[in-house]
Amino acid sequence: MKNLMGLHGKNSKYKDIPYILNDDINKYTIIDHLTIASFYMHALNCQNIVFAVANTEKYTSYIPSLKIDHKVRAGDPIVVGSLVDQAIKNKKRVSVKMSKELYGFPFIGTAYPVFDNNNVIIGGLVVAEPIDDLEKVNEVTNSLSEVSENILLILSLTCRELRQISQILLPK
């Protein structure tokens, strides 16, 4: 395994994450460069986001997030029907929101096809982000909305009652 400029040092959190690169640096493809870049993107304080790169057959890197691990590793074949498979086959961006029932954790995933200089698809790039915190925020927002509606109803009734009282106490 090659050293990615310190990212795979013995004390690095990335030391046990495998990746695949062309043996000859002079023959690196866009996929090789994206594979290297995926580690740097993850290191830029994006530990909550999954980064994965694949050629048309297999993953060249898969970096799990703190909350998401699909148990994919570099060298694993692309799963038929997966996001990256869909992006490669359909030659376009694919984005989905997955509930926790399928993998055990909810997330939003997006895959992009990667084209070479001749506009030929040579692989794909995947990012996935957990949405459990977002779902909690939505629940709180919905609860606050219900509370706000109840407060407005109470205020409306109170205003009506005050109007009636004022008409009794202060007749015209």
C-alpha cells in the first residue's frame, strides 16, 4: 500500500483504510486522483460524511463516517443497484434519502459518474451523510409548530374573551 503523504502513517486514523492506485504515478487516472482526494476531503473535518470512489468494476476507496459504515472496502465489486452503479449506468447524478430500515441508519447519499477526457465513464464518486440529527431537528420543529399553533389558539380565545368582558364592563 502506498503512503498518501502522511495520511496513512502509523498514527493516522486512516492507516487501516485500504485503497487502490495505479502502480505508476505517471499513469494516474482521474479515478486515482479522486481516490487520493477522498482521503483529504474526509480529513478536512468531514468525518460525518462517507467518501467512496470506484472505477467501473470495484471500489478504489471507501472511507466510512463516524456514523455510517456500509462495510465496503477498496477492491470490493460495485453492488448492482447501488448508488454508484446507478450513476455509472445512467450517466448522471443519483441522490437518495434512505431510511434506517435498510442499513440500520438513515442517510442521504449522492453518486456522480466520472468521465475521462474522451467523455467515457470510468467510474463514480459517492458521498453519504447521516440524517439522524436532521430527523431529530424535524421532530423538534414539528413539536414546536404544534405548540405554536396551540398558543395561537389560546391567545385567540383569550382575546375573544377579553373583548366580551370589555363589552360588558365598558358598554358603548
